[in-house]
Amino acid sequence: MTEKAALLAQRLIRNVEQVEMKHDRRPPLYDSVGARLGTGTAADKLGASFDCVAPGMRSCPYHFHYAQEEMFIILEGSGT
């Protein structure tokens, strides 16, 4: 990979296993560990994130966005 390609890849590609994860715990309902995937990339309007929600808990309170849509992809367990 050329130096230019490596710099571009660094600004565009994120490996979820290499991003800084933050624990967000707000008892009694919310407990998750996650990371913002767009931070530090060239995608300044990307609202992508990765969240692992503890069993029986929620990731965040009900909310809505004016400029973004949300999509949840459940890899294990079930959503409610």
C-alpha cells in the first residue's frame, strides 16, 4: 500500500476492535459499552456507532434526530 493510500485508509476505515470503547452506565435502566465509529475519520456527518448492551438493559433513553436516521443491527439476543 502506498503512503497516500495508507493515509486515506486511516481516515476512512475503522475496525471496531481497534476503537476506544466507553462504558455508559446510568442505573437502573441503561448499561452499554460502545464507540463512535465516525470520530477521527473524513466522514464528518456520519453518525455510526457500535454498542454492546448488557442483557436486560437499554442503551439510551428515547430520543430522535433531525438530521440522521438510526438503524440497529442485532448480532446476538433480541431487541425490544
